[in-house]
Amino acid sequence: MATLLEKLKQAVNNGQIQQPFTTEDLKRWISTGSIINDDTGSNYSQTYVEGFLSSSTVGSTSTKSDKALRKLGTDPESYEF
């Protein structure tokens, strides 16, 4: 089972999602690619995706251990590995 971060990294490496990407780009990729949460077998909620980006950013204060995204400080906010 892969985490959303692992799935996202693989999608970037395969060219399925371009860097840098926005929250809306990520939501669209999840929706059109039918990406599901392997732990629950359900779709990822909109709020989960927004929290995921925040907690997966290097330097965030979350306790999540697999932080790999870099926030670019753009408008709209963009991220990259």
C-alpha cells in the first residue's frame, strides 16, 4: 500500500502531474485518476488533501515523518518535490 505522498511522487515521475502543482492540480489528479486511500478504500476528501499538502511540506510543524514537498510561496500556492 502506498501513501498519497508516494503516489504523488510516482505520478510526478511518470509525467501524470506537472511540477510545480497547486492544490487544485492535486485535487484534479486525484479525481480524474480515481486515486483512493489504500487504508480506507475510499476517496480522499477535499479537506484531507488540503491538510496533506500542509503536513507534507518540509519545515511544517506537523508530526508527519515523510515530508518531501517544498512550498513555493506563489499565488495560488504551488508545491514541488
